Amino acid sequence: MAYQITCATKVHPHRHITKVGGPSGSWTVAQARAAIAAGTVFFTLSPTTGRRATVERYNCSCGCATLRTTADAVTDNNLDNLPNCLV
């Protein structure tokens, strides 16, 4: 299964992702990390180039288990640059 992510709620100080969402629903970081571990794919799309970035599990150096997008040359498909989820 693959789900497009169109919003990501972030908290300071490191702007950790706490929730992601899209047309198919919303997931806490714990839910998304478990789904990724089970083989589910989450991705974002660049609105300017159409490039797809895969969302991956990430452990911050501060010890927080969170999410991030894979590195590419496009920034508008990064989780950090998506709008916050409203719900």
C-alpha cells in the first residue's frame, strides 16, 4: 500500500514531525513508523516538479523517533515544508 502525504505537523525545537496526513487519512508518527516497518510506503510529491520523495523512519540525534523524507534536490516535497495538518 502507498499513501501520499500532503501535511505534516511539526513541533519545536527541532521541528520534529508529530503527525502526517493526506487524502487517505492521518497517522501519528508511531502509527506511520509501524506501518513503514510493515512495508507501507508513504510519499510526498513536489507541486513544482512532480518529483516523489519517500517518507522514512528517522531517529534524531536528540533521541526522538520521528519521520523525514529521503534527500533529493527538491525542497518543496520535504515534510518540513508541507503545511501543518489541521486535524
